[in-house]
Amino acid sequence: MPSFSDASSLILWQAATSATPLVLAGYGELVAQRAGVINVGIEGVMLMGAICAFAAATLTGSAAAGLLAAAAVGLLIAALFAAVTTWCRADQVVTGTAINLLAAGASATLYTMLRDHPAATNGEAPFFDRITIPLVDGIPLIGHALANQYALSYVVAFAGLLLWYLLRRTRLGLVITALGDAPDAADAAGIRVRWWRTACVLFAGLCAGLAGSFLSIMALHGFTINMTDGRGFLVLALVIFGRWSLPGLVLGTLLFGILDGVQTTLASMPGATTHFPPSLFAMLPYAATLIALAMLTRSSAGPVHMGRPWPAE
Amino acid sequence: MKQLLTQLALVLVSIAAAIVLIMLGLYACGYPAHRILTLWAGGAIATRFDIAVSLKIACPLMLTGLAAGIAFRCGVINIGAEGQSLIGALAAAAFATAVAPSLPSSVAIPLALLAAILAGAAWAAIAALLDRYRGVPVVLSTILLNFIALQCVKIMLEGPTGPLKDPLTGVPQSRLLPAAYHLPLLPPATGMSSLHIGIFVALAAALIAWLIQSRTTFGFELRVTGLNPTAARLAGIPVAARQLSVMLLSGGLAGLAGAIQLLGITHILGISQPGIGYAGIAVALLGRLHPAGIILAALFFGMLDNGATNVEISRYGLPHDTADIVKGIIVLCILVGAAYISRHGIIAKER
Amino acid sequence: MLQLSNITKRFGPLTALDAVSLRLDPASVHGLLGENGAGKSTLMNILFGLLRPDSGSITIHGQPVAIRSPRIAQSLGIGMVHQHFKLVPTLTVAENFSLSLHAPLRQIKARAAVWQSQLQWQLPLDTRIDRLSVGQQQRVEIIKALLATDCGTAFPGGGPPGGSPVPQRTLIFDEPTAVLTPQETAELFAAIGRLRDGGAAIIFISHKLAEVQKICDTVTILRRGRHIHSGPAGGITPAAMTQMMVGEAVESPTLNRSSNASLGTLFPSLPPALQLSNLSAGILKNASLTLHRGEILGIAGVDGNGQSDLIQAIIGGIPITSGQLSIAGIDATRAPIRWRIDRLAYVAEDRQTQAMILPLSIRDNLLLKEYRKEPFSTLGWLRFAAWRSHSSDLIRQFDVRCNSIADAAGQLSGGNQQKMVLARELHDAAKPLVIAANPTRGLDVGATAFVMRQLLAARARGAGVLLIHNDLDELLAISDRVLVLYSGTLTDSGTGIQPVAPPSKESIGHLMLGLPPDSPSAHGAA
């Protein structure tokens, strides 16, 4: 039995890893929702990001190509989503669901086609590895978690600070708030609502695509059918749970990551699976999220115009 | 009449666009698209056997399509049909294998279906009540409940603790359902003996849905609630109760779909996700939220899936999931087209 | 001096403006009058750069200008104070300024402070918009417009605005008094006066003819896209203005007060249509009133003082926390909505949200409250033949102009929509209680007169009419008595049921602000 501090350290380390794609995708979804667009298709974008990163890395032999591919496909799908919802003004939730459907089919198809491709069967595909920061590693409890993550995780952390600054202290933040709370006022102020919303959606697609790549060419080293397994929907829940604020999102995601880590540790303890069904542990995080959402007070702090097409006409 | 023609045109154009796009994609990947298209169509409707299989696949989709359709028409975004159908199947499986395995068919099947309907409705009720009393958006709770439903099924089926698990195999699945619980097939004289009577259940459900929707005060109230809940309330319609009713109906239909899938096709409950819930949303949109349209749309999707299997086992080996791509494209085309129509219509009238 | 010459604008087959000309002198207030659809908004949108004219020209001090966008309009000193405020409710006042003007917060606060002192206002710049009163929000809009037109007047460092030689500042005020109390209106007029004295040209769009007469120096009247008249405001009577706006003499319905008593005393044997005893609901506190059959009881007050809570408490939309409510003598405090709507007619203010289902057909809308009853349904089964005949009768009776009852209700014009609602609510003469909330909102003169006539007709046949209206003139024209609603409390304006001269508008105005009715007129800070 590992000691408590070892177990905690391990859980934190695990939490930081599993939180990374969620937080990254969360940045994009947060910005999009604050600008008034709810993207239910984030799951599909992450999935496509994962498969495209994997495919590009396998076919070209370069993990960096995988990152680029994931970013590109994220932007592409986001552009499609923006065209349909912001410009043609179709319903956002249904469009997002259609994108999920499309992505499920496309990713599985691509994966099957890839398996038969000659390049794929030659040995391993290139992946990114974790990096280690020597000094930080020594710090008790959190050191291991802080010092041994993927490069992308550190980028995500710094990006979070940058994003927070932009949203809180610059005009960009004001514009995004206006887009979501009072698009008519934004329009009167000379802000081109649809173009800005499109930009926010593209940002969301970029984040989600990269988040997907984290799964396939970093953390999980490979692609499996349906590998996102609901993470995109979790991000949706976490954005709302964090009350559409960046610190709230990060905190909520970390908590979720810790819970997930606890769940995995419990499940791996000897005798766990003989007495408890393994899926019970898997269910805990989702059930906990649902209960947490239910316990939040009812005030709808969300952007007033989220989900509504503009101009309303 | 003009409305009907416009909607029909929208559907046909969307399907045509999707087919064209997929063919272009296939050509780009080096496949002979025209041959694949022939195989696809052939697999769907070439012989009566094929048609029967298409109908068989379409059957649960009709029900999940009706489930999504009734919800959307009333302004409730129920994306939880996936979970509700799983819970319905679970309830039917539990009833069939654990509760009353030795009932005669005439009693067993209706009871199992009833159990599924009630279970699906209850699962939907969770989301409805969370929305009503805790303000959790239905969009979010139904999605999370979909995952929880799958995990519930897994818990019931994973060894060694799963109560419904078949003790004789290592695979997480239930026992084979007793023969009495298998849906009877159509008589061989029809030439469609691979099709089970569940198709009549689905058609009956569609008929009932249509009657309620267009000819009853209840249906009128549902429609009004969906279009303008404030005005509905001030007209004396109990809005919250109606929205809850809609979720229950929707969940019940989805649960029924899961049970039909189990009793008619698979006969064993497993842990793979059939995907009929999400596909039902696409069916509802393609069917323009009208029960008759939904039946036809489900049939079309059934043909899509059937044909895709045919292509998969052919020498081209294209994975079955390409059918999902087609469905996704169709839905997107419909969304764009419908938005264009409604905007164009509005502009025309204001002048 | 700003001159619009022969402006023409077409939208497809519709000619919105037909060679309209307008001349604006500096330091003047120019009223712009016209019905809905007369072209006022189109003309102002062209002036403000939101639309381009098909032909015609705009010149400033004789130089022709092309106003291609609001930004250019603002650089030419043209600013607009919108009727529906274009403010972001979750941002502060200063942040809203910063957003519109692309200026950093500190700089914008300094410039706003200068204007505040000029106008003698004290808006809290770091408060969120949704925490300000409507009157304060309008001031934010006004300062925003002033700051925007500052930009165009070449003061890069934010130097002293107003008073210095400025290339013509023009401000457009679009229906500014619709949401203000009489006192706030007076303060607004004072501010407009100061701006005019500072050299600005003001365009004042309003349908309140008395106000136009008071504040405007000159007035222009448009009708159906054509210019009808321009001239000094003092020389024309409101009746003449109405005639020019509508094209014919319109008799504005008023209550005939010379008749002996209000009809309320003619139905003494019938229980009162409505009685409230110490009713509390929402922000409404201890409200008491008695509405007799055959009278119109007006409730004056600025929106937001409890009007919607009062209405919703009577209709059943919100629960009653204490006190009692009775309709036609029967206790209705706990009655469900369905029971109430059988006994009362509700003419809603926000008809598109509360009274109508826009995508639904006219036929279905007309049956919205009666579909449950015979002959329209039997045991839950709908009987459409009865629907059709009933609807056809109603639209004929109430002159609702439409192509067919199968059309969507959203296709009707605003006036016809209100007629449809009136048809549905008022056709049943047996209903003892009528509740009308701002029933003439957004309607032109003809439709307004129709609504008022319907309310008077309901009164004449013995219904009790509760008229909650923010337009004091219309309220006073047809009410037997008036109560005032302020901050959730109902106060008597001092008149009883006897026919007396209508209560003074000023005393009601004071009550609307929570002041005693005979206060000296006060100018408050924001």
C-alpha cells in the first residue's frame, strides 16, 4: 500500500494531466459562451483533433505535424459551425449535435482507413513525452505534479494567465461581454457582432482540436474509437459550473481531476474490483458533476443571449 | 400545401447534397464511388429480405425519432434519448432475465415493453425535475445522464458483481433472453420474415403521436407551450406540468426504442452503445418534426445503415461509420436550408 | 446649419421616403412628428449613417457630405440617443463609454466628468447599468452620444467640449419621454435646453404632441414618406398636428364627464368587478382598491413600480403573499389562472410575449383562451369547424385586416395584432373585469383611438376596467378615477367617484415619484 502522501502526490500528478485537455478546451468554450455561442459539438471537435493528430503524426513521422493537423481541423470544423449557426442562424445546440454525429463517423472511418495504410504499420507513431523540471521536483506533495508534465500543460497554464488578463483588463473582455449580454448594444457601438462571434468560435475550435491532440499524441499514446469518451460534454458542464469565469473553470476542472484520480486509485486498490463493479468508479465523476450542478444556486449567471442567433429579427 | 412542398424540397435537396459530397470524398480517397453507391443502394432495397432488414434497423430509430420530435416541438431540448433507451433496455432485460423469466409470450412482451417505457420516462424525469427545481439546463443534464446510464448498464453487467451478468461467459453481457421474450417475426408468406412485429408498435406509436399532436387539446397545449411559454401560462396552460409530460413521453418512447432493439434484434444486453438516441435526433430533424416524416426519415436511415453494412463486407471494406458521416451532412444541410427558408419567409411577409 | 434635401429611399416596392427635405438651424429644437411608418426612423437612420439614400443630398454649412456610417456621422457631430437604450447591462457606465468610444477608461471618465458638470448630473460611473434607474440609463445614453460627437470635433486630448466653436453638433432624441415621469421629463427638457443654448441642433422625435409644443421651436410633420409641413411649433394646435399626421380628423375618445355620475353608481346591485384588500405580491405592498362595474379606474405610474406585479397578481401569474383579491364578488386569492381568465379580459402591454403566439395561425390565437370549452373541443378532442366560424366572425367584428385566418399571427401589423387580441378578450360581454396594461404601446393614432373606444364600450356595457398606463394624458382622458402606483404602494390621487375635474397632472406626477401631491416642483440630481 503506498503511503498517503505518495498516493496524494500521484493523484495530483494525475489530476494535472487529465485536467489539461479539459482546461484547454474549456478556455475556448468559455470565450465562445461568453460571446453568446454554445458549442455542444466540442466533443466532436476534440475527437477529430485526436484522430487527425494521430494520423498526421503517423503518416509524417513528426509529432509536431500532429499538433498542426489538430489545430487545423479544429479551426475547420469551427468555421463550419460558425457558418451554420452565426451566419445562417440555425439552432446552435442541434448543429453541435450534428457535428458530434459527423465527427463520430468520420473519426472511426479515418481510423479504420489508417490501420490499413502502409505507413501506419511500421512501428510506433511519434508522440510527445513528458518533460521534467529538476528543481521543482523536490517540492513535497505538489512538486511531482508540477515538475513532470507535458510541455503543452505548461503552455496551457501560462495561456490561462494571459487569457485572464485579456478578459479582465483589456477591451477584448468588454467586447466579449457585450457580444453575449447585449449584442444590439455592441452593434450600435460599431462592433461587428457576427465577425467577432466567428472569431470566438474559431478560438474555441482551436482549443478543442489541440485538446484532442493531447489525448492521442501525448497522454494516451494512440487512438481508440470514441477516445474522448464524453470529455467534451464534461467541459460544457465545467464552464457552467465555474459560472462562466476563468478561475471558476480552472478550479472546477482541477477538482474534477482530483476526483478522477481518486476514483482511479480506489479502483486500482486490491480487492476493489472484486467487491465493487469497476464502472461504479467510472461513474463517480459524472454523477458528482451532476450533483454539483444541482446544488448550485439557481441564479442564471450566464450570458443573457447565449444560444440565440443574432440579429434576432 | 406550399409548406409541404417546401419542406419536401428541403429534405430532398439535403439528401442529394450529402450523397454528392460523400461521393466526392470517396473519389478523393481513391474509391470507385459509383460502384460503392450501387452496393449501398442494393444492400438497402434490392430484395425483400434487404427491405425487411432496413425496416428492422429503422424500427428503433422511428421511436427515438418520435421521442426527439415530440420534445423539440414543445421547446424541450431532450438529447438524452441515448441514455433513456439504454435504461429502457436495461429494465426490459432485468424483467426478462431476472424478474419473470418464465412468463408466456403474450404477457411477457407487453410487460417488458411497459417496464422499458416506465424506466425511460423515469430517467427523463430526473433531468426534467433537475431543471424545474434546481435550474440545471436540460441540455446538460441529459448529456451527463447518457453517460451515467451507460455506466449503470455496465455495472449491471460486469463481473463478478453484475447482477444481470451471464455467469457462463467472461464477456460483460446479460443472459440470452428467454424465447418468450423474443419479438415474433412476420410470417414467411410476406417474404419479410426477418422483420419482427415491433414495426407495428412503432407505426402505432407514430399514429398515436400524430393524433395527440394535431387533434387533442393536450397536443394543442404542448405546441403552444413550445412556441411561447409565457403566453401559454397566461392562457391558463400549466406550462411546467406540460413540459414535464413531454419529457416523460419522450423518455418513454426512447425507453421503448431500447426495448424493441433488445427484444427484436439483439436478444442479449451488452455494453456497446447502439447510438439510436443521437441518431433519433437526426431522424427527427430530417422528418421535420412530423410523425409521418419521422417514420419516413427513420426508414431512410435504416436503409443507409443497411447499405453501409453491405459495403463494409464487400471488397471495398469501407467502415460502417461512413453512414454516420452521411447522416451528419444531411442534418447540417437541413439546418442551413431550414434557417434560410424561415428567414426568407419572414422577409417576404413583412413588406 | 444642416440641410437634408429631397431625400428618397425605397425598400423594394415600398417608398419609405419621397423627396423629403428638412432644415436644421443651430441652437434650436426641431420636432419630428409622424405615425409609425411615416418615415421618421428611416430619415434619422439616413442622417445617422445607418442607411444610404437612393437620391437627395445632405449638406452641412453648405458643404455636401456623404454619411456612410455612424462613425462618420459622429465625426460630423451627429449623435443619436436611442429610444431603446444600447447599453450593456452587465458592464459599468464607464465601461460602456469605453466600449463605444474605443477610449481607455481613465480618459473617458475624465471627459464624462466634464459633461456631467455641464449638465449638472451625478451619474455613478463605476456602477453597473442594470443597477441604475431608467432615467439614469437615459442620461448615460445622452452622455454617450455627446462623447461620441466630441470625437469628431477635433479635441484630441479631450479638451473642453460644448461652448467652444464646434462644427454643428446635432443630437437626435428618439421618443425620449416614453419611459419618464413628468418630473424626469422636465429635467430632460432642462438638459435639452442647456444643450441648445450651447449651440447644438436637436431633433426631437415624439408622438406626444403637448410635449412637442412645449420644447420644440420648429416642427416637421411626415406622413407616409412625404413631407407634409414644416414650421414654428407654437402656431399649430395638437388637433391640427394630428390631422396632418393622419390625413384626417381623428376624434380622440374621451370620457364624457358631463354625464351625471360615473356609471359605477348605475350598477349598485352588482358586486364590484375587482376588489383588492391589503394585497401584497412581489413588490406590491398592501394594495387596496375597489373597481366598480361600469367604470374605468386608471393606475398611473412609471413602469417598474409594481405594475406588472399588480397585474400578475390579479391574473394569477405570481402568487399572492398576503391579503385578498376578489373578482365579481368571489374570492379569487387562490384561484387558478384558468378560473380567472373565464372572468376577466386581459389586454397585455407586451402583446407579442404575453398575449400572442406569433408563429401560430390567427385562428388558433383567437381560440387561445377558449379552446377547452364547448363547442371548440369535446372531452379533449378538438373541433375545428367551430374554430373557423368563430374566428371569422371575430375578425369581421373587430376589423382585423388579414388575408386569411390560417396566416401566422406574426404577419399582422402591430395595430391589427392588438385588434386581434382585443377581439379575443373583449368579445365576451359577460366578463365583468377588463385589465388593460399600456394597451396603446407602439400603436399609431388610429389604432390608439380604436383601443380607447373599445375600453369605453366595455365600460358602457357594465364591465369594470382597470387601466394601467404610463401615458398620463391618455389615462386621464378616459378614466373615471385615478390611483397612483409608486414603489409598490397604491395612493389615491385625491378624487372620488364623483365627476370632478380630472386630477392635476402635476400632482399625479409628484405621486409617481413618491412625493406628496402638492410638492413644489423639484429638480433632482441623477
